[in-house]
Amino acid sequence: MKRRFAFRSLWILGFAWLAWSAECQAQPAGSKPATSDGISVYGVAELTARPNVVEIDFRVTGKAELTADALVKYRDAKKRVLESLDKLKSKNISIEEHGLTISAGSMDLQQQQRILNGQQQAPAKPQIEVSSTMRIKLKEVRDIAPEELIKTVGKLLDVAQDSGILIGPNQADLLRNMRMGLGQGGSSAPVKFVVADAAEIREKVYEQAVADARDRAKRLAKLHQVRLGPAVSIQEVPSTTSRQAAYSPYYPFGLPQQDDGDDGESGTSTMLSEISLKVKLLVRFAIETPPPATAQQ
Amino acid sequence: MSSTSPARQENGCHAHARGRLRGNPVKVPLLAAWLSICLSVPARAVDVVFSTGTLIAETSTASTRTKPTTSFSLPTQSAEVKDALEEFQRLVKHQAWEKAFKALDTITSKTASGYIDRSDGVLVPSRMLVRNLLGALPTAGKNAYRVFYDSQATALWEKAVGKTEVPNLSQIVNDHLISSVGDRAADRLGDIYFEQGDLDQAITAWRSIITYCPESKLPKAQIFIKLATGLARSGRWAEFRDIERTVRERYAGEGVELGGRRITAAEEIARLAATGQSAEVATAPALPADLDLPSEDDPLWQFRYQSKVDPLNPQQAFALVDIYGRPRANNFPIPAAADDKRVCVNLFGYEMAFDIVTGKLLWRTGKLHQLQNLQQMRQNQISPERYSIALVGDRVWSVLRDPEQLNQNPATFALTVRNAATGKEIFSSRKSLSTWSILGPPYPVGNVVYLGANRSNQNRELAVLVLNASDGKLLRTVTIGTHQVDQSQVYHERTALPSFLAYRDRLYVDTHAGALVSMQSQSGTFDWGVLYDSPPPQTGYYYNDYQPPPQSVSAPVLAAGLLFCKGMRSSRLLGVQPDGPSLAWDRPVSQTAMIVGVDQDHLYMGGEELAAYSLQTQELVWSTRLPQSAGWSVPLMTRNRLFQFTSRGICEVDKATGALVRVFRGIDLDSFGGSLLITPQALVTVSNLAITAYPSNSLSPKQTN
């Protein structure tokens, strides 16, 4: 009986050791770099660039009880915007249309009541809505003075508003977004400043980050009197932190999100300023074993 | 177009009705079904005669139309009349003609007031019902009718000379149209009305022969040509084209006698059509000429309602609050009117007049700061839309309530008439009609003025008061019907105020609550009523996020022989053919839309967007969304342009394409927009913040395209 118990304990200990060693291997290098072999360092680089493209998103819609009417309204709304933009005769403007949708039906009264604190709403007939997003791209703006650029963007917004296009979310959407904890529409801001050549710049940033990592590793190797080997592991560390949803009794659908306006990953910003492109790498270099000593040594 | 003759078509319809009556003796159709058969058959027959396209429109509107949901009730006939109808239906089925006609006599004797519901939302008075019932009788029934009533009709016919001619002929047409002299009486009556210049009545008389007397021995081509002449002379070209098509297809070679000479129907219809083309061009200048908007933003003058703008609330000139003390958005109408000398405004009962050139205050009935003090108080029932002002000749007509009694409920509004030059009161309904509360703006026509009103203690009632325009004395009161919702209990939405249209001897009243009514303006006798979808307003206090829908109000308009109306809360655009009546249009449109005007080819609507609908096809031709504007902003239509004062300035839109031609910014850019007044001296904008006049030197008429 005692022998059987001892045998079982050995099995348990064995499994426990295996599980521990597997866990050590599975853990990401970023969380426990000290346990890795070799030299692990961060290589960081950042370059800033002025945006060279301005993107303005307009939502063009046609809504009516009859689908034929909705289509005419959509057709004309789109036509008016395009004609107005054509009148500007700007060579640097291009227009893309995407996201054409045809949706039917309106929110039923019960849904409206739930959203609006049980408040009864006036009944409305179902409508057909035809909509799409028109993206206006104003190119080659890097060398334009900010005041001049803002003036040009303002002119485009004026043209759109005079054509009856609503810029950004409407009042009802804004209220609903706030209630649902979706923020004030910062992420869907109609005007975005974009570094369109972000890929080329990012290449340079990577090169700099790699060089930075090697420099750091070399420094450590020198101080520890070891020889730096080749990189054995490379991991890119996200430069932005993910937004955590938190619970609040006042916002049952989530806290309103704040938008800092700058998205270094995609090279876009809602603010007219230099956009920074950051790269952070975690690199593990091997430590080369010194060759065995010879007679000459 | 079918090749079947009109007579055969009409007989076919009647035979169909008869077949249903005889072929199904066990199942007694309901009264509504019977009425639907009786009253829609002649209308269908007319449409078959006129055009296949119209028939399609007719069947897609009237016959398939379900009874609308309205918030207004028109007076209906008593149960006795309904019983008599059922009795008539039963007796016709058994061919007991004598008793059936006695039942009809019961209906005829109760024709004083009240409508009969045609079960498709169209209500007709009993006399019209009787004519339709007789027209729908089978041949045996018509023969029996002649046996019983020909003597009466013939006696009237023989005595129809001199002064008694028109009354006698009218009585034959109204009561004995299917008698052996009915068709001749209608033809003669049409001739008399035509000679008198009353083209609509002439058209109605001639059309009744085609509709109700298919077996008439009168030459069809002659009647059609008379009808076509009447339609051409009155500019009803859409209806004319239907008649033209029928004549060309069926009666082209038949001779007609006109002015002592005999020509073919084809020649005459071609001649009338040729005059139609030039007439269409000639009627275009009825609209005001196009204008060049000012080139500079500098105004002649501006009057702001607030002497000092509150920086925290720059867009709220009037500190109105709701029942919970929260600020109420200033998105309500500011009643204003202008002529070539002055601009008048009615601000919650304080009337003011400004010189149109200098902006100098000419007179006022109170000081604005008094109003600001009053508005600090609790005013949940202020109903800004009930105030109005109109400048007619040398008089200012205002509907208002005493500003010192703003907190007294229910509100009692009165009509006050002042001398436009001095502001001196000429008369007020507050004294002479103290038991009435005025609903909506006054509608002066010649020597009389029409007013919507309810008795102070009956807030659901809607009546039309007819006043003498010179002294304000009450001439006549006509009760239109009853609102389902007490209008003094509507706190968040606009109250329903009637709109009027007077055309020749008819007055059309849109209640904006679900009913359009036609009445004879002299006698106040009802012709018909049409119900349309109009949901009842939300009542009660709402603390949370109730968003009242924006509602725009427009009066009915006449175009292409149709009466168009769009109720304030309705999402349907109706086009009613007044003779009949029959619904030619019953089309969904935006609930916030309003009628702006009509021209030869299009009907224009405003609201959240400007839109043009084809009068021929009912299709939406173009739609233009303008910058956001006040809900009460009424677009202005000229010969080739539409103008609207929006939150981003005055927009000029091409009527043909809907393209935005120009935006004149002006200086009132903090406002929501509002109304636009054009006078020879100045272009005046009235917003929720200010009255602004721009110089007229640049308002020269533009060359038309």
C-alpha cells in the first residue's frame, strides 16, 4: 500500500514538473524576458511626418417611403455634391464612394421606448434608406501652410453643407452614441489627416529600431564581456495600449471613449499636426560561446 | 386605350354591379360595399372614357384605398339615412322600384347636413349620393324611375324659362338626372354656365351627362367638344388631353355644330389643342419674376429682438421654458408681413411696424422688454404657431392673445385689425366675437374674410367664421367637424390650424388633422370631404427625450384640374379631382414636406428638402437637400427659381433641375433661417433672432431662361 502511494506521488511530481516547464516555454518573451537565454533588448525608433493627404467623409443618403423616391433622393444628393466639388476645379481632389447600402424599416416603437427611458414616441412609417459614404481626398498637402490648408478644408465643408450634406453624426446619433457609451463620434470625425506614404517612412523607422536594438545589445555584451550572437527572437511591441472597457452604473453600455485623435499605426490623425510613427521591437540576441582556447592563446 | 365605346364601358360597369346584385341573392352585401359599388362605378366609368392611365391611377388610389386613420371627424348622416340606404339596396335587389324610390325620398329629405362615408375615405353629401345611386341603377330601374318621376322632371323642364330656368334645370340635374329630360337639362345648364363664365360649373354639368346618362340621345361628339372647350378655357390641360385622346380615337369623323357652322370633331379638338400650347406659355408669367439676390452682405437695416445677446445662449432670443422650467428651442414661427412701405411683425401679441427702407419703428402695441419679463413665467401653453399677421391693403390683420394674460388657459385668440399706417385698432373679435377663439391666420377674399375658430369652451370643434371685411361683423358660421384631440391640450407639437383656398365659388378647407373639405363659399353648403391619414398629436407632459417631429403647414393648391393638399401630420400628398370627387393622387411623401407651389409640369414641395413631382406621372423628378432650416421656413417660388432662407443664408435653386445656383449668406447666420419677404424696396428675412432688410437695387428682375 505504501509503495503504491509513493509511486503515485512520483507521477504527480513528474506531471507538475512537465506542466511548469511547458508554462515557462509558453510565456511570451515580453512578459518574462529575464528567463530567456541570451540578451533581450528593446529597440525603439520614432519618426514624425506631416500629413500629405486630407480625407473628408460625407454620408450621402436618400430616405423615403417609396424605394423609387429614395433612389432619386440619393441620386440627386450625390449629384449635387459632385457638381459642387467640380465647380471648385481643384486638381488635387479625388472622390471615392464606398459602402453603398439599402436598408429598410425603422426602429420600432418599443425599441425607441427602451432607448429613451420608456418615453413614448410618435409612430412613423417604415422608410427605405439608400446611403453611401463619399470620401474626398485632398492630396499633396504636406507643403501647404496650415492656415491655407484649413481654409481649403473649410471650403470643402462649406460646399458639402450648402449641398445639404450633414457633416459628422447628426444630433440624434450623437445622443444615442453618448447613451450607448460610444463616445462623441471622435473616431468617426469627418476630417482626417493622413500620412499616405507611411509605409515608406515606417521602413526607415524599422531600420532605426533594429539598429537601436543591436546597439543596446552590443553595449550589454561589452559590459558583460561576452560576444553578441545573432538575433534569435524578434517581437514587435504594440505602440498603443488597448482600451479597456470598464463598467459604470451610469453608462450601462460602457463608458464613453475618449479619442486622442492620433493613430500612429495607420498614420492618420483627426488633428492637423505632425503624426508620429513609432516602432518598438523586443529582440533577443544569442550569446556566442567563445571558441576553445588554442595553443597560440 | 381600349377600343370599347364609352357607352359600352359604362354599361359594362353597371352590368357588373347588377350581376353582383342579382347573382348573389343570399349574401346581402354590406352597406359599405354597396356604397363603394354605387359611388365608384360612375367615377370609374368616367376614367375609362378619359384615359386608361387615369383608370389605373384611380383603381390604385380610390378603390384600393383603405379608410384613413385621421384625428378629425366630419359630421355624418343620421342612422335613419343609413337605414334608408340599406332599405333601398334591398328593394333594388328585389326590383321593388316604387318602394325603393320612396326610400330614396327619405334620403333626399335629410340632405341638410352630414356626409355619407363612401368607405374609401371620401365622404359625400346625401344629394350626391342619391345621384350616384340613380346613375348606378340597372336599365329596368331607370325605366321605372322615369315612369314615376318623368312627370315631375318634365314639368320643371317646361317651366324652365326666364328667372326659373337655372333653378329648375339645377333641380332636374340634382334630383332627376336619369329622367328622360335629365341629359337635356344638364346640357342646357352647362351652356348657361358657360355663357356666364362659370366654367367649372359648366364642366360639371356636361360631365354629368357622360357619367350618368350613357343612354342619352344627345350627340356624344358635341358633348365631348363642349367639355373640351370648357377645360381648355379654364386651363385644365391634363383633363383636356384625356378628352382630346378620346375624341381623336372615337369621334374624329363626327360633325359638331359650333357658332352656326359645322366642322368635324377632329378639326375642333385640334384647334383647341393648338390654343392650349400657347395658353400654357401664357399662363407661366402668373408667377413672380426671378430675382437677383444682393451681391453684398451689407443690410439696409436689422432689428434684433434682443438688444444684448446673451453670450451663453445666443440663439434663444425668447426665454421660453417648458413645464419643467427647461429652455425651449426658439424654433417657432415669427409671424411677419411686408408691403412696399413697411414690415409688420407680431411677437406674442405685441405688434410692431417698421419702415421698410430705414427700419425706423413706425408704431408698436407694446415694448419688447415687457415681453421678456412675461416670458420668465411658466408658459407651457404659449402655442407660438397660433399667432399670425397679414398685410392686406391698408390694414394689418393679426391673430393674437392678450400678452398680459399669457398664463390664462385655455388660450383664447382673437383677430385684431389695425390701420397699417398708424396702428390704430379698427375692430377686434375680442369684443364682437368674445365666445370664439381664432384658429389660424385670416383669409381675406374680397369683401369677406374667412377664419378658423372654435368656441372658447369647445376646444375640439372647428368652425369657419365668415366676417365682413370692412367692419368685422359675423356673416356666417359653418361648423366643419370635430378634432379627436383637444387642441388646447397639445403642448409639444403644433396645433392643427386650418388652411384655406378660395377658387371661384368654392372654398376648400384643409383641417391639417385628416380632412379636406369643399364647400360653397356663398352658402356654406358642403360639396364633399376627403379624409387622409393624419396621426393624432401626442398629448401630455414629457420629461424625457420626446422629440416632436418638425411639422410644416401649407394651404391647398389647384393645378391641372386637381386640388392638391398635404396635411401637417400626414405623410400623403393628395390630388383630388373636385368634380366627383375622385382621388387622382394619394402618394406617400415625407411627413415634414409642405406644398410650395405648382407650375405647368411640376408640383414643388419644401420641408427637409426641396422636391419636384411630375404632374403627369406623379414621379419624383428631383430632390435637393438644402442646409438645415427652421421648420416654419417657407420657400418662395418665382418663374424659374426657388428661394429658401436657411441657417446658411438664402439658397437659390433652379426649378428645372433642382441645382443649387447660389447661396447669399447675408448677416443673420446665427439663426435657424426663417421666412423670406420680397417687396419692390427690399428683400426682408425674418428669423428667430432678427428682421433684416437688404437693399432692393440689386433685386432687379432677372432675364428668364
